[in-house]
Amino acid sequence: MEPEALARLMVSRKLKPLRKRIKALSFIDIKGIYRRFFNDSIQVKKWVGYDLPGEWPDICLSTEEMLDEGKLFYEDATPFLLLKELILGFQTNSSIKHVLVDEAQDYSPFQFEFLKRLFPSAKMTVLGDFNQAIFAHANESVDFRVLTELYGPDETISINLTRSYRSTKPIVEFTRGLIPDGEKIAAFERDGEKPILTQLATRAELHRAIASKVEDLRKRAYSTIAIICKSAAESIAAYDSLSGIEDIKLVKSGTMEFEQGVVVIPAYLAKGIEFDAVIIYDASEEVYGDESLRRLFYTACTRAMHHLQFYSVGSSNLFLRNNPST
């Protein structure tokens, strides 16, 4: 082979990986571009068109630290993917003609935008209760107006379902007092006991009271009994303290099956599940007094179908004191 031809062959082979990366647009630094949203506040303010939150410097710092570790916060995942797809080209699926979204209150505007672009030929049915929006990206402004803005007012229809069928009338009358415009919720005419609040002085008394209540509920043939806690950490501590209850189970992230019986479960994992009886482990103001936890508390209470019991260590709950239904 001629030296010139051999040189061309060697250069071609050497540059083959580079050509492949260029064709795949691998030279584009998506992570670096995404990072720019968090290190140029003046430019970002111009892009979004309104004032940034007061916590923006802390948000930027924590996000950049995660990017340095090759990680993303949950709420960053969809914006990051959306940015990547917009630059590199969207991988759409036009064969899907209808998308059904349940628990819509757990979706961010970015996720709805992503679904719209991912399935451009599909109509969408969206179901949700925004009073149960309990995750980090959820706020008062995230509601079905997001869909109206995405698809246009002529392409969206909103239907409000106001009658609750899960719980007894006394439970519904109590829980609707926990949320704004709760008076619009109509209870199904199914009688039952009013929610009960029991105030205790110590954790030891709390655990004895819960064990006694579980025994009583079992005698009344309730097959599903949930002891609902504020967080995973509180659930683990409660489970350890209540281990004397026969066949009690702990539900945590990664639990593959849900079994009947007595379970200890954090409120965020109880979403979408219903129980014959619910025991709120500690409904004290110290645990749920922050206004930001109102919807989490509401979600926990609305898991009960027939019986709702609150225990409070030290002081009654702010929301309960403001609600005359107990």
C-alpha cells in the first residue's frame, strides 16, 4: 500500500470514534448546559420572566453539588431530560393515541410537558386530587390549569367530582375541614363513628393505647388496620415500639406486596390505599403543626373507610383544634 493511502487509512481509523460521537451529538455537554441555569441568576431571571424564590442560592448550590456527583434530585430529572431531548431531538411515539394519568397531583408541569411531546398524537385523561399533592415539587399553583396552558382552552375539559365514596359521612365531614374549599366535598350517606382524638402524656402511654386499640379493632372484624406515621423514620421507630402487636408489618419503599392485617406505614406510601381503620400515630402539633404538612395530614386521614383514630403526645394538633368535627 502506498504511504499516502496507508496514512489516510490510519487517520480514518483513529478518527472513527470521534466521527461516531459527532454523529451522535456526544460533544454537546448537556450537564454543563443544565448547570448554567444555576450559576447565572440574572440570565435565568430574564428567561423565566419573574422573581426567583428567596431560597434560589441554596437551590443552586445543592443542585450543582449533586451534578458534581453525577446525580440529580427527583425534581431535576424531568427538566434535565426535557432539555436533552430538545437539543438532541425528541424520541416520540406517535402510535399511542390515548394517555391516562392517575394521581396527577404528583406530576410537575415539566412532566406534563414531557408527556405531551413524547406522545404527540395522543389525547390525555388526567385524574387527581390536588389536595393530596404532598411531594417536593407540588405547590398551590400546580393544578389542571397546567393542561389548559399546554393544550389550549378549546382542547381541554375540566370535570370536578365532589362526592366522596371511600369514607363514612363523619370521616368526610372531618377531613373536608382540613383543606381550602372543603365544604364543596359532598359525603356519601353512610353513617359511622366520628373521628376520635386521644391525648396522652408519654410515648409509653401512646404505645399501650395503640396496642389496645388494635386489639379492639380486630375484635370488631376490621381486616385492614393502618398505623400511619408522618415519615419513614417515624414509621421505623413506631414499628420497633409496637413489635409486641401480633403479626404487625412495616411497609417501606421497596415493599413488593401489600398484605391485609395491621401495618405501620408512612403517609406518603399510603397514598392510593384504603383501610378499614386508620390510626394516626402522633397527631400532635409538634409533628404536624407546620402549615406545609396540611395536605400530608389530609392524605393520611382520608385513607380511612370506617374508623379514624388520632393519638396526640403532649398537645392536640393545630388542625384538629380548629375542626369541631372531632
